[in-house]
Amino acid sequence: MNNELSGLSDAEMLRKKAEEQLRLKQKIFDNDYNEADVKKLVHELQVHQIELEMQNEELKLANETAETALKKYTMLYDLAPIGYFILDKDGSICDLNFTGADMLRDKRFNLINSNFKLYISEKSKPVFNDFFKLLYTGYAKESCHLMLGYDSTTFCHVYMEGVVTDDDRNCLLSVVDISEFSKLNEN
């Protein structure tokens, strides 16, 4: 056999050895198992294959359901007509939707990790600080009216509601631009 294998490449030698081992195992298998055992094994393999196919279908359905829910909640969050913000306990913006970014007059990715307090007008900072402190000392939804702005520029008058989550202690804010209502009340 060594003379027979000497002219072969490594891959060809490996294949020859594997085929020889398979022949030996098949002889043992043929001797140890009768036809009924083989039929039983084939049946078990077929049942297992069908189970796997059914599980695969369930996974596909679950994935489609998850994708549908993701699209729905992305639309609800990102495209909502009010600003949504997630702030950490220091007031840094962890996440926000497009409307929130528009209210702060910047791009969404520029605002991540910046401090929300920078976008509160000087006149409204005490109101916001009290509101934010109440959120973290109490366990209820709080609200306030204030002005968003940067430096001496006022962006808009807003009504803000917030709540602190139990799990990660982040602040969830909904912010509604009420500038038009404020103008009506001034007249």
C-alpha cells in the first residue's frame, strides 16, 4: 500500500485513508446492525430533520415579526411629531429622535453625548434644574414649561414631560413645541 500511495499528493493520500477507514466502519456497521435497526435510525433522522425544518420556520416567522415591530417602533420614535430624548442622570443626551434634533437645531449624531442643559435658555435653567431634580428624587412623571435656546438665541417654547426608568435610571423626555400657543396667549 505504501508503494501505491507514494505517487499521490497529500490531499489524495488523505482521501484514500479516509475511504479505507469508512470501508472498515461500514463492515463493522453492517455486522452490528440489522435492517430493522437501520430503518429505525433512518426514521429518527427523518423525524429530527422535520423538527429542524419546523423550528426553522418558527425562527423565520419570529424574525419577520421582530422586523415588523422594529419598523413600527422606529417610525413611532424617530418620526414622531414631538421630540423624544433619553438623558442620563447627568443630563447627557443618550438618544433622541429627529424632531428632538430639529428642536435643538443640530444633527442627531452631533447631539449624542452632549449635555441637554446646554440647550436650555438662561432664563429657563432654574426651571429645568428643579424639574430634573424632581424627576430623580421622586418616582412620578413631572412636567414643566420652558424655553430651548443656546447662548442668547431662543429656539422655541416647549412643554416637557419626563419620567425616570427603573432599570437604568435614565430620564425619558417628551418635548412639545408650544411656540405657536405661546404667541396666541401673548396677544
